[in-house]
Amino acid sequence: MKKLKDEKALVKKAIAAGMKYGESRGVVEFEATDSVNEKLEYIYRLLVHDKVIQPIPEEQVSQKAIKHRLAIWASKL
């Protein structure tokens, strides 16, 4: 897995876009107390469920892999 040039900024963009996507669908309301890791995992699972992004094989799912996959998604927005 090759690290993207500005992956941290893309992860922040992915969180913002994913939160907006989930709330606009009416399936989730994020709280201020939700951790970043919880938000990332929920956004990832929602996008996989909606077939917006390809799933990572379940045995390879980790926070690092989720961040990378969401950063790639955000770079295409």
C-alpha cells in the first residue's frame, strides 16, 4: 500500500464528506463525542454497503487500511 502524497488532508476531507453523505441519507447522526476511528469505520462500512467503494478483504481491515481507502475515495471527489 503506497502512501498518498497528502493522505492526512485527504482523510480529513473523507471524514467531512462521509459525515455529510451519511447524514444526508438519514442513516446516521454523528455526535461530537464520537472518536475519529469510529467515524472512519462507520463511513467505510456505509460506503461499502452502498457500493461506492470496493471493500477491503475482511482479514486485512485495519485503521490504516481504512484511512488509505477513504483517502483514495476523497481524492476522487
